[in-house]
Amino acid sequence: MDLEEQGTIKRVVEGSERSRMVVLLGTPNKGSTTMIALTLTQGDPSYAGPLAGVPLGLPIHHILEPEVREAIPADVYAREIGPLEFVLDATGISAALKDVRAR
Amino acid sequence: MIQERRAIGVPVIRAARFVLAHVPDLVMSGSKPRRELARQGEVLRTQLRAHLRSFRDAVAYPPHQVLIGNQVPELLYEFPRPWHMRPMDNAPAVGAAGMIIDQDSFYAWLARADTANLIVLDDAYAPRIAAGLEGVRVSTRDAAGLARAVSAGAEPFHCDGHDGDVRVAGVVLPGHEEDESLRAPVLLENLAAKVTGALALRRLRDEVAPHEPVDFLLGSGEEAVGDRYQRGGGNLAKAIGELAGVRTPGGADVKAFCAGPVHALILAGALIAAGVHRRVVVVGGGSLAKLGMKFRGHLTVDYPILEDVLAGMAIDVVADDGRSPELRLDAAMVHRIEDGGAGHHMYGALAQAPLRTLGLRLSDVDRFAVELHNPDITEPAGSGDVPGNNYTMLAALAARAGEITREQMPAFVRAHGLPGFSPTQGHIPSAIPYLPHAILGLTEGTMTRVQFIAKGSLFLGRMTGMSDGASILLERNAQFLRKGVTS
């Protein structure tokens, strides 16, 4: 996530009602999931961007997690996500998110 | 006498030729190196020069041997990467599908291509390429004269950067004092595209039915040719034809970023099928702006600068000759405005949907040609293995359709996919480099059908957020198939 995106997210979160927000990731692998999940919950781990030292603490999910899938109508999920379930490492991504939540 | 209406025919793709111009000194004129050199100067220039390849190395580079048809793409699966560590001994610079020319030959052609007398060669360099300049009126100046021209806006091109003291070989003068579209660097880009497209067309014309007239040229490259009143409105196709020495065709350009050639092939097939023309050649020249585009990644992993070639192509589309693969216009597909832009949406629309209309499955296609970027070029720059990722997506679509299991996806990729072997020359990698191999496989080989899928990034022009794409299906010629059965 580049510095500009961090700044945009910070502005959006600070300018709206945080209790009504949830982060839904579409990251492609374990590494990017961990990095972005950490940035949006505990602050930029590289201490380079506007979110350095800013723990947003938002609830965070990934589009491939089972509970997210269940919350979306099956036909919509099949159309929009479809074969990505086969392409991406859903197990690894879920594990990476669980790890971030546990920190 | 009133002419009878021409019959609607089946278009076939008869041949394709690719030409690579190895131009290491023009790497510095690529968009990215040019911008970075302006910021960082001599230190970076020295570093870049130390990573330039010789012509011999460029010829011996396995992906280039595949592109010009001396090797099959599948050979690359057997070679550990990076491929520049596996040079091919005694590799020739010419092949059944094209050729590789060196920088001196390219510069001679640049001078030949210059109808506006804007190229001036260094008077000490010109004799070196005299053989290539026969019959061409060339202006020359001494080094001091060229330096004055550069300070007045001319764009230099260099020589000997790889193995000697780099020096100016010549310059392109600005086409107009106040016209941004005719600035010297723009003209050098456009002349480079014209030359490489013309060399591919010449190769095709010389080797394939040389006495059969070409009716129409469809330019499908990405360069913007024009002046201040119609920047990008120009017609490079006819300029390419003129330089190639073909006299009979008219021509026009088709623009669709990287997907241009496949769009042009659909249009060429339609022109043949409708009887408007009997022989259409789709042409495209190389992209100077993309030379050295990913050089940072290559320096980081200590690779040579692999983006040191300009690529030109020419594809021969004719009426059914009873042998060449048929272009199935009923399975030609374009990405529509309402189609989604995600990878699986694109491939669903461009690969799966047209096959379904014919009652075919993805598994019924022998090979898919997707964007065939060489992963040795893209991976060090963080862009991943482009064909590898796209074939995984096609395999996932096959798995979701129940054609294969999820566990069979890697085998599907190997059986129906290809390793990337194309230079990152914009429209060139978009599926078409496989054409010569597919034509061989669909005639002398055992293949039945090959699908070509191109994607384009329309959003790059800031006019839309959309992506684009187009696909065509080639099948073994029905007449040829029958002959094969009876003989």
C-alpha cells in the first residue's frame, strides 16, 4: 500500500463514523495480506506512511474467508469472485489474517 | 461489363514474421532510462552501459530464438532461468519466423526511412554503414555540428556503448520548431516503429507469395503519428508499406493499446470474408519508449538490460488457400463495455464464452496464446510471470466449469499454456508471437485449434478506467483436414 493510499484511508476513517466501518481485503497472497492488515489495524509497520503509529483498530476480513462468503448472495459471489478461489491461496490468506488478529 | 459480387470466403492466417532490432545504445532513449538519466546523470549511465548486451548475446538468447522460429516455445521449460545464462551455441540471426538485425543495420534503415530529411549522420560513422545506405541520400555533419544540432533540439542516437567509447552516430532534427508532436524524440520513436514494421513486412513479402499483391495494410502498433492538429491520427501502415517496397496496398491504422494486433486480425479476417480484399497484412513496429522500461529491476538482480530490442511484426491474412489455419470469425470476441475488468471476467468473456458458442470446452483447445511477456524481464521488476498468472486463471475457469479438478490445474497449465518469450514491446507480446508456431502446429503438426487472447490497458490514456481485450480462434483448415484423411 503506497503512502498516498494510506493518507486517503486515514482521512476517510477520521472523517466518518468508525464504528460503522469494516475493512474487506482482496489481497492476493499471505505476505500482502499480513502487511496491509497490520497497516490498517496497528499502523504502518514500515513507519514510512501517514498511518505510522496510527492504530485504526478496524475489524478486518478477506473476501475469501468463509464468513464473508456466507454473507454474500451465492450468485453474486460466484460472478464476482468465481475462480479466484482456485487461483489464490485462501488457506494461507486466512491463516495470515488470524495471525494479525491475534497480535 | 458489370462485375459479379465476390463470394464470401473463409479467411486464413497464412504466415507471420517477427523482426528484432538489437539497439543497445537506444536503451538510453527509452522513456524510463531517459527520465532517470536526467535525474541521476553519469553514474547511472555508466551502470547502464555496463549491463548492455552484445549482438551475439542478443542472438543467442533463447527467447529470441523462439520468437524468430528457430526453437519451439516449449524448449524454454527445459532451460533453467534466467535464460540469459543459457545462451544457445551457434544460434543464427535468421529463422523461419523472422530475423534479428544489429544496431548498425537498424541505423542504416533509419536513414532510409527518413523521407523528411531530418536524419543527419556523423560523418565518421556514416562510412561504417555505407553498405546499408546504397541509393540513399544522407546528410552528414562533423561531431561539432551534431552537438550544435542537439543543443537546438535534435535527438541524438549513439553507437559503441557496449564495447567502445560511446559516441553520437547521428541525430534526428525536430520536425517543426513549435510542434510538440513533431519534437525530435517523438520522430525517432515513430521512425523506429516504421523501420521495424517495414523490415517484418519485407521479410514476409520476400518469403511468402512474393508475386501475390497485398491489397491492404492494417497498422496495429501503439505509436502516435501526427502533428499538432491530429496528434496520433496518422497512418503508419502505408508508411511501413512504402518503406518495405510494396506498391499495391492501401492501409490504415487500428489502435487499441496492446490488444491492437488481435483487433486488427479480426478486422482483416472480416475484410477477406466480405470480399473487400484478398490479401491483408497486419503490421506493427517496435516501441522505442519501452526500451529499458524495467531496467531498475534488472540492475537490482544484476541481469543485463533485457529490454534492448525493438520488435516488428507482419501477419498475412488471405482467403482460404486450402491449407493455412482458418480464422474462425464466428468465435472472434471483443471485450464489451459492460464486461467486467477482473482477470476471470476477461478470460470468461474472451476465452470461455466464444468457445461455448461453438459447443467447445477450454480443454478442447490445444494451446492458448495469452500475453507472452518474457518472465525474466517482468519478474525482477515486480510484475510477476504474466503468462503464468494468466494460464492459472484459464485453468481455474476450466476447474470451475468441471472440466478438470483443482489438483489438475498445474497439468492443464503445462498442457495448454506456454512459457513467455516475447520482449515487452507493448502490442507485440499480446498472443501473436505464437502465430508462427501455431501455424506450423495446425498444418504440419497435430494441433486442431489454438486460441489467441490479447488484453489492453485502455486506462493508460486517462480517457477511461476500462481495460480491453480481443480473442480469435484458429483451426486446422477443413480442406486440409479432409486431404489429410483421404491421402
